[in-house]
Amino acid sequence: MSGLPDLLTNRGEALALLRRSPACVFTDIDGTLSPIVADPAAATMPAATRAALQTLAERVAVVALTGRSVAHARAMVGLDTVVYSGNHGAEWWEEGAVSIEPAAEPYVERVREIAKAVERGITIPGALLEHKGVSLSVHYRNTAEPDTARSDILDFLDAHAGGMNIREGKMVVEVRPPVELSKGEAVRSFTRRKGLASALVLGDDRTDAEAFAVVREMRDTGAIHGLCVAVATADAPAELLASADYALADTAAVGRFLTWLSGEL
Ligand SMILES: [Mg+2]
């Protein structure tokens, strides 16, 4: 157990928060809205969760914060009323316009070269390259020996992705531009741009802890009202749980919460 209070039993607090307008729900996708599956390309979002998000997006801003490219994220969520911040804050999709953060743009070619090296050099059966333009991921969930695969992938990237930002998530190693971009910075920039009064953030992995940290920081300075909600499955990272206010048990609980919230707001 996470030791965190359950959001479903404290849902009134989330509702009161989001009545402070302008309000925003920032949410991760994989492991938060959609169950994690063996093949990331096969992940889907439950129809009820999509319907809840659609209603919610008519009431408050909804931003999907993801490590996926905005194109994949949009295909998965399937709603054009949602704003997408992809590649961990390096690219945005908003009302049909795609933009890449200027700091990340120069690294697109370097990421392409590293993706080619990974394709040739990482031959572990079951390892999966996801080339996302501004960044790439190497998934090892489907390898026979994930611990060995993880260290082999990290060794390979140490040798071939020098100078880049190498980060780990659940059964995945990511290569990102070495610039100050993260889900946290995405939350900060969107909050400033829209002059948000309140923000609720949902996430399940290490990179979501960066978004939680920014919300806590802005909350401490009185810039916004905010709540951070961890999806507290058995594999939830300690740093995520340590920076969350509330927990939801799994993606099904997230769906139930969003459905209730969309009906109340
Ligand atoms: Mg996730």
C-alpha cells in the first residue's frame, strides 16, 4: 500500500479545487488513463475514460502529458479538445497547431542517429525501439531477462548517446535532449500561459513526479491551488508516491474518478 489517502474517498476536495477557475487537469496517459500492456503500440484507453475526458474538457482545460509523441498521444486519446504535451514537454499539440520547443529542435537529427545505432546495436530479443522524433525510448518489458536487458541498454546508450539526457521509467530507458524540458516544465509553462488558478495532476511514473514537484512548488509560493495524484500500483516508484497528495489504486479507479468529476463540474 502507498500509505497515501485515497482520492475517491476525498473526491470533494478535487471538485472544490477545480471550481477555482481557470482550472486544468494535467494527466499522464500510459499507466494512468490506459492500462500498460506488453506492446506500447497496442495500448488503448477505456471508452468510459475517453467519454469522461470529453465532458471534462468542456468544463476545464485538459492537458495530456506524455512521453509519447503528440501524434501517438492524440491517436490514443482521440479528442481534439484536449491539449497534448508530448515527448516529455518537448512538443505540443493545441487546437490543431503542433509546435516543438525551440530548445529541443536542434536535437531531432542527433536522436535520429542514436535511433539508427540502437536499431543496429541492441539485438536483445523483445527489446523495442520507439523513435519519437525529439526523443526515443527503448522498452525492455518483453525481454526474457529484464534486469540484464536494462543494464545492457544503459551501457549501450552510455557509449552511443553521450551528452544526451538518459532517463528511466517503468521497463523503459529514454533518450531526451539535454535541455530543461520535462513534464514539470510543461506544467509550469502552460500554467503561466493560461493564468491557471488551479491544477490537478495525475501520473504513475518517475517523470510524473517532476510535474508533481512543480505543482507543489507553485502551490507553496501561492501561485496556484494544486493537487498531485499518484496511480499507486505495486510498481509505482517511491519518488512518485513521496511527492503525491492522494492515490488512486489503478487506471480503473482513475476512470471512475474522472467519470464522477465530469458529472459534477
Ligand atoms: Mg505513465
